[in-house]
Amino acid sequence: MAETGCLKDGHFQNLEVENIMMPGKRPVIVLTSGKTLTASDSGSLIVLNSATAFDVTLPDLNGNLGMFFDINILAKTGTTGHKILVGDVTNTTGDILEGSVILGFTSADAANGITVVPGATANTIVLLDEGYTEDGGGVGGQLRLTAISDQHWLVEGTLIANHAGSTGAAIFTHT
């Protein structure tokens, strides 16, 4: 028996089926000044687009397992750098960063990239630029931050250094 009233064709910008987002255009948040992200911003592409440094604060992880953000650098900042801060910076029980980033170089005399891993208590990402020996905030860098527990963000990505001798030592810090 054939059903009646069913659509044969449909066009949807977003379709959610049992909490699964189907492919389609996702939200883009272009930042030119600081912002505190919320859990409802999860899945967004965050674009850092200002030569003036500012802070981006991630949501508190508690109860938000699976939340994620993709962050792209569109403008370098110089000596101070954009900062990406976890939502809970409590010294002993706050959110921390896990994972690693690949640090690539724009300089022709730097043949290979390096892997940079956060320390045990890292809760801040600093994106310096302008050729400092610890930089990693060059245009074209990208990060994905994913909530993997109530206290851990998984960080993955590729950052760009404009100094051949960069160690990436200042990328992950503790606030």
C-alpha cells in the first residue's frame, strides 16, 4: 500500500536526525574583538580577523561532551597575540588542553615542521606572530578543539610560524 502525502524531493539547509547534524553549511563567526563562546556555538567555524589581539574564551566543559570549534587565523597580531582560554581556569580542577599541533614555517630556511604538545596544566593557547622564536600565530593556522571529557579539550591542528627558529614554546601556557 502506497503512502500519500510524502515528499519525493526536499531541500533542507540543515537536517537534524536524533541529534546528528547532516552535512550542509555551518555557522561562521568572524571575530574582530574578544568573545566568550557558548555551547550553542558548537560546530561553528571561528575566524580570527583582527591585527589587534583579543581573547576567545571557550565554554565550560561540564556536561558538554562532544562540543567542538574550528578556529582559523585570518590576521596576524604581532607581539601580544590572540589567546584562546578554557572556560574554567580553576587551578586544580579546571579545564585543560590535551593533544598536539603541527607547527609549520613560512621561512625558506626551515625545512621541517615540529610537533608542539601542551604541558600537563596548559589551559591557554597563545597565537603570537611577527617572527618571534616562540610564534605560531601566522595567517592560515587552524585549530580544532573538541570536548572529550568534563575537564579535557582535545587540540588538533596546524599553526604557522614566521620565524625559522620558532620552538612553539609559548603556544600552550597555564593562566
